[in-house]
Amino acid sequence: MSKLSTAARRLVLGQPFRSDKLSHTLLPKRIALPVFASDAMSSVAYAPEEIFLVLSVAGLSAYAMAPWIGLAVALVMLVVVASYRQNVHAYPSGGGDYEVVTTNLGPTAGLTVASALLVDYVLTVAVSMASAMSNIGSAIPFVDTHKVWFAVAAIVLLASINLRGIRESGTAFAIPTYAFMFGMYIMLGWGLFQIYVLDIPLRAESAGFEVHNEHGKVLGFALVFLVARAFSSGCAALTGVEAISNGVPAFRKPKSRNAATTLAMLGLIAISLFMGIILLAKATGVKVADDPATQLVGAPHNYQQKTLVAQLADAVFHDFPIGLFLITGVTALILVLAANTAFNGFPVLGSILAQDRYLPRQLHTRGDRLAFSNGIVFLALAAIAFVVAFRAEVTALIQLYIVGVFVSFTLSQIGMVRHWTRHLRTETDPRVRRHMMRSRVINTIGFLATGAVLIVVLVTKFVAGAWIAILAMSSLFILMKAIHKHYDTVARELAEQEAEQGDVVLPSRNHAVVLVSKLHMPTLRALSYARATRPDVLEAITVNVDDSETRQLVHKWEDSDITVPLKVVASPYREVTRPVLDYVKRISKEAPRTVVTVFIPEYVVGHWWEQVLHNQSALRLKGRLLFMPNVMVTSVPWQLNSSERVHELQSQNAPGDVRRGFLE
């Protein structure tokens, strides 16, 4: 079983990396861009459609506001990108928003940001996979029918790729991400060129439909709320922008400069694609609606609404059908790969939180491939739980989205304003001061912009489902506080005990007890080892659960040449664990400074099912003895023949050998 599991691990993860090969996993800008841009690029694919879907409630006339709403979103994105370029220079360690806020606003605010980011990373994976399966399912009905299982399978596959290491996952994602970007630029460029240069009218398949307005003319506060809701939905395009600030350690040197350059490239690409899609959609007359059957007047019976990007591709490449399939194909693929941003950001943030004792220490450990394996696995399991709970429905999941992102955006920018203000108090170099003052202005604008968007998002999305994300963030915040309190309690307890006791006091005596069930080789070996430790008192005990078997053991023991006395412990209720515990407790009570060492013979087996058949009583007994003070438990192994198969694996690396430094 061990050989099979090791072989499977090597097949999935590949050969382990030495710790001194960490630089092998660092990313150049050409690989870092697709690694950290996939989430933002996928958001560009569906964020414009969300704007049109919200505006469709007010009828066709509301579509005229789409470019202006898109421009507002683009301006916010530009401000956020400029603000985060200051972050990566000031805090290049990879803590991102968490480090910025903790350092400048305190641990409580930092933990709030961490909770928001962790939840949003999970939702990024869930929303991206659900959206991808919905897009693929529109072309392949079988996928739509079983989209939950396909989404789960895609998450497992993506997690496996990331477990192989960031450099390999980056290479795997570079080609499709670049294919999406180039494909979209070709579609938008060729489409706008035909319309505005060649004067060729391009019409989407839904251009001739009318959008029915069930609520009549939308005016006043209702119109303002509708525009605000469309704006908040369009702000989904900003998700993923912060990922680079959390992943600065993954860049090659100079890390901060390369991360800032990549962030600028990401911003320019995302904004140009986002606005290009909206403008082309407006020019081609695309109509999308939540309920096409009732809202789209003039649509044929059983009309299957295509996505916004698919309609644009169909209109632009009307004489080149392959173009439609290529664009829709890379769009569906980028939605699957969008979750990769979370798989790069979540483990790094989890590692930092674990180092600060807010999460279990296991999340701080690198795996065989120098990736934070435990964080990757945890993220995958959490995303799968959301996908299954919400049946991979994008409409249900999207309402939980982006709240966490704008919480972290806003607090991060406040933290950066305080950062520059603090440094300006001590900086005297005029050139450096000018740079700091410019950065503070940028971060102040970023705070005002993202804070306003956060208010809009909370107002327009709270009842629709954002409350679930807020509840998840609050629960995670409380959990991390409790973990931190536990670690602090343990550290304080150990420090107090060390102060009280000073040097460790040696026990006055060592009372050794060997547990005996039968007189066979494992028992004899345990006796020999116990004798070799030279205890002050050595005795063997057996628990009487069967009178005839106990009598036979006693007679056999007396007939042997064993000099160690055998004591029989009564067990009226045929228990093994309780009588042994009472016996050990009685020894400790009679001599408080005596250490009781219990030697337990155990079988070493080579198959997992053999473990079920052996050592169960020993396992239960050890679990109870560990809680008793002044009691040491020693397992004395006896290798059965089946254990010899384990020797075949000695030349292979055991899981975790990389981080323990056992590899040669």
C-alpha cells in the first residue's frame, strides 16, 4: 500500500525538489503575468455581461448607460492598479493587504482583511469553475446536467497541477491565458475596424430583439439604485488585481519592480479588454437578459441565449465560423484557469497567517515540490464545499462575490496612507519626500474610490446573498482569534512552567512495566529492551480477561527462565485499558517522584488491513497513557514477515523528506 501511494504521489506531483532549489520556482514576468492575470482576465469576460444583465431590467433604453458605467469601473480599476503599485514597493514580502493593514492599522484590522481575502479566494475558485461549466454546458448539455461533478473534477485537477509547483503551473497556464488575450484583441480590433473604418455594419444575433420592461419606466431612486447595482456588478472586473501584491515573493529579482511592472501590464490589458467588449457590444446591438423567454421580445421559440462574448465573436467572424469556436473555447478555458490566481494567493497568505499563529502551523509548511501543499488542499476542499452547496449555480454564487475584495481594498489603502504619513515624519531627503507625498495622494484617492464602491456593493448586494460572505468572514475571523488565543495560552503556560521549575528535575526512580498478553518473541524482546534501560524496578503485568488463558500464561511464565516477576491484574468486566491505567496510577500515587515507563510490544505489518487486525488495544492504551503525568510510553516493535516489503521502499523518498532535509 505504501509503495502504491508513493508511486501515485510521484505520478501526480513529480519528483521532489530540494529546499535549495527554491529559486527554480521563481517566475519571470512573462510567466507571472498569466499566473496572476487569469482571474482578472476571466472577470473581464463576464463583468460586462453582468452590467448589461442588470440594465436589462429597465428595458432597452437603459443600455445607453452601459459605456458610462463601464468607464466608471475602468477608472476605479486604474486607481486600484496605481494604488497597488505603491503596495508592492512598500511591502514586497508577500503579505499584501494583510501585512499592510496589520502593520499600520493593527492586528484586528489585519485579521479582518485576512478573513475577507481567504473567503474571497475560495469564492474565486467556486465562481470561476461554476461559470466555466455553465459556458461549456451551453454547448454540451451533458456537462450542464452534471456540472457540479465536472466543477469538482476541475477543481481537483487544478489543485493537482498547483501541487506540482508554481513554475510548472505557470508554464501550463501561460499558453491558454495568452491565447485568450490575443484572441480577444483580434476580435475587438477586427470588429471595431470593420464598424468605424470600413463602415461595415455588424449586427449581433440578438440585435433585432426588443427588451421588455415589466416594471414600466424606471425613474428617480429606482434608476439610481439600478445604476449602482450595475456598477457594483461590473466591479467584478477588479477581482484578482490584488493577487500580485500577495505573490511578490514568487517573482524573480528585483521582485518589487517586476511585480509593479506586471501589475501595470495587467491593468492596461484588463481595462482595454473590458471597455472594448462594452463598446463593441453597444455597437453590435447585443441583448442579454436574465429570463430571455419573457424579456426578449422577438426571439424565436426555445431561443438559447449565448454569452455576450459568444455573440460578439459570432458577429465579428460571421464569415469565419472557426473564429467563433476559438474565441468561445479560450473564454471557457480562461474561466477554468481563473481559479489559479486563488491557488497562488491563498496558500501564501495562509502561510503568513500560520506563521503569525492565526492558522494551524501545517499551512506554513512547504511540500515536496516547494509549494504550500496544505494550503492548496485546504482551498480546494473549501471551494468544492461551496460548489456542492450552491449546486454550481453562478447566479447564486456571484452575489457572495467581490465583497471581500473591496473590504481588503479599502482597508489596505487606509493602511498605505498611514504608512506614508508615518515615514514622512522622519524622512528628510526632499526627493524621497516628494515620492512619498505622491504615493500618499495616490493611495488616498484609492481609499476614497474603493470605499465608495464597498458601500455601493454592500447596499445593492447584501440582501441578494452578500450576507453569506459577510457571515463566513466573521466566522473565520472568530476562528482565527481562537486559534491565536490557544497558541498564546500554550506558549504562556510553557513559559510559566519553565519559570517555576527552572532546571528540569530528574525523577528519583524509574519504575518499568512491560505489558504481556502472551509469552512469545515480541514479549521477550520488550523485556530485554526494558532490562537494557536499567530501571530501578522492572515488572511484567497481564490483565486477566479470560481465566483459562491467564492460568496458562502464568504456568508457562513460571516454567521459563525469566526472572522478571509477572503480576496478574484483575478485570471483572473484561477490560484491558482501565485496569492498566488504575495500576499505573496507583504506582504514581505511592511515589510521586517516580517515573513509570510502560513498554508495549507491537507488531509491525506491511499491509494496511493487517493494522486493523493488530495493535488496536495498544493504540487505545497509548492514547490514554499519554494524558497521565509522570508516565512514559515506549513502543517495542516486532516486524512480521509482511513488513519486509517496506524495505523495497527505502530507496524512495518519503513524503515530506524535502522540508525535513533528508534528501541527499
